[in-house]
Amino acid sequence: MELLAIFATAFVVGFSGAMMPGPLLTVTIGESARRGFSAGPLLVLGHAVLELVLVFALVGGLSYYLTRTAVTHTIAVFGGFFLIYMGYGMARDARAGRVALDLEGAGERAGTPAPQEPPAEGAGKARSRMHPVAAGILTSVSNPYWTLWWATIGLGYITMSLKSGYSGLASFFTGHILADLTWYSLIAAAVAGGRKFMKDRAYRGILILCGVFLVALGGYFLYFGLTPEG
């Protein structure tokens, strides 16, 4: 049950982040229009390769320190604060109508948080000549929000997952990547098929629910981090 809980929460957190407009969504829309449905899963493959390398690097070099109680609790506190901040901002912007799922345009509208802005003009054209796997890697690593996410929430999840050993870590990573694959595959299918599969009202409603979930999970992270063991 513990591994299932890690997988399920990682999936919901990953899905919440994937749904927010950002550079990877923009590239997915453009590449799916050019290459068809396969561009979506291939972009996620590049994204996953980059994240898997990062997880191996973190665990391989820092696993001893990451499992120490003081370090685990400190990271959990920082991750909890960022989860609450991200969840509140997501729910607030969705409720105010400042985010929309625009599959016919650039995939973003005014009001999207600054760290998730699309690449500078010309970057999309350069990436369109790349293989989608390479574009997925470059788009992810060039996004400041991605770095911030892994430095806070991602690292917090790694430390807490390691409490269940490498099985826990595998459950976290599988849930996280499956969330990306599910969302961007839906986007790619919608773009390639020339249809919009979700109304803006439903999209914003889901974002509000996801935001509430992230705030609650952030509260749990804070509780875990601030509660001494024993």
C-alpha cells in the first residue's frame, strides 16, 4: 500500500504540473501539428531520459545524505512550502480565468506564471528541426521552472521515497513520468486529430482541484518535516 500511495501521489502531482501551460506544452502542440501523434510520446521520452539521469545523479552521489533524518526533514519543509505556493497559485489563476488550454494557438495566454513562459522567439523554430526526443531534453533543461521543481518538490519526493528503498523511488518515478506521458499524449492526439478534447471550464476546474490537492500534500510535507522522529 505504501508503494501504491507513492505512485498515486506522484502521478497526481506530476499531472498537475504537466497540465499547466509551459514550454513543453508549446513544443508538443507545434511538433504534433507537424509530425502527428508520435511527437507527444517522443517528447516525453526525451523529458524522461533527462529526469532519469538527474534522479540517478542525485541518488548515486547523495543517497547517504538524503536518507539522514535532518536532511530529509529540511528538504520536506522546503518542498512543502513550494507545493503550497504552487498549488495556491494554480488554483487562484484557474479560478480567475488566467490560464486556458489553447490547442490552436501557442498553448498559452496572458497570466501564465513567469517561470513557465514559452521559449524566446526563434527557439521553437530551431527545435522544430530537431528530433522530438532531443527537443524534449532541451526544452526541459532550458526551463527554470523545471530546475526549481526538482530542487524542491522533486528532491523532497526522492528523500521520502527512499524511506521505502529503491522500490519506493521506482514507484515515484514511474508515477511521475506516466503523468507526463498521459497528458502530453492526449494533447498530441487532440492536435493531430484537429479537435479540442476539453472545455476551458472543465480544464480550469481540474486545475483548481489539483491546486487544492497540492496544498494539502504540501501541508503533509510540512507536517512530516516539522515533526521530530521518536
